[in-house]
Amino acid sequence: MRKRLPIILSSTALVLALFGSTSTGRAAIEKAVPLAKRALVADTAKNALQVNNVKVSRTPTPNTLLPLDATGKFPASVGAVGPKGDTGPKGDPGAKGDPGAPGASGVQVVSANSANDTATGLKTVTANCPAGKKVIGGGAEIQSSPIYQITVNKPLADLSGWTASGYKETASGAFWGVVAYAICAQVA
């Protein structure tokens, strides 16, 4: 079909050129022009005047959508704009609330490592917060290959640091160690 389209268009142009000067050719062109003009202006799509089966209207009408104007507001015909919402019923501003508690400050991450060796059994290490700071978070990791289990991973009861333990059951000759991380801050 693609190879035939240029031939069809060329043939049509040749026919119009040959017969365009005759009365039959002029009549055919005069009938084709209104159709061509109509093709330039598309009809409104059947669903262009509604959204999800809800009709659109430029005037406020029940069960219809109303477009915003050029300033992004509803037209004045919708109704008057109410007062700004930060005042009380008598126009006075509401009471000011109490200030919130201060947040954490001076956040610092502290870590501590156990011995990194081939020993079997339990290894425990604690990352202690500097004086005047409390733990607000933390974590632990085992540094080894293969990976051994972390058995304890928690803050100290008085929030002065973070403790972690790991356990290696059998002798494998692999080096391993436990690292504890404490996220410390001054908390009011």
C-alpha cells in the first residue's frame, strides 16, 4: 500500500490538473473544497464535554463540573469568598500555643570494636556516649567471613551507650569481630 500511495496521489493530481480547467473539473473541485474545509475543523468529541460521565458547565449547575477562571479561582457566580481562616468567631486571633520541647542537639555517632581474631565463643562490646549525652539510636555488625550471628543489639538501660554481642560456635580459623554503634545527642 505504501508503494501505491505516491502513484495514487500523483494520478489524482494529474486528473485535477487536466480536468481542472473544464466545467466538469471545476464542479468536482467546488464540491471537494467544502469537504476539505470541514476536515480542517474537527467536530467536538462526544465525550469532550464530560469527565467520568459528569458533564461540564461554565455556569454553576447541579451535578456538573465547573472550570476555574484564568486566575485559578471559581467564577464570582459561585458565591462570595469567605474570610481568612486564622481568626476566631469575633475576628480575634486564636490563643498562641505553648512552645514545643527542644529537640536533640549535638548528634554524634560513636563506635567500639571487639578484638578481631579467630577465637570462638561470645564477644561483647559497648559504644559509650560522651558525658552529657544519651543514646537515641544505634546498631551493630559482625565483621567476618563467613558471617556469624549478632546475639545482642540494644541500648544500655540508662541510655549511656549501645551494647552488642556476637557468637562463633566452632573454630574455623576465620577472623571476626563485633562492632557497636551508638547515636548520641544532648536531649533536654
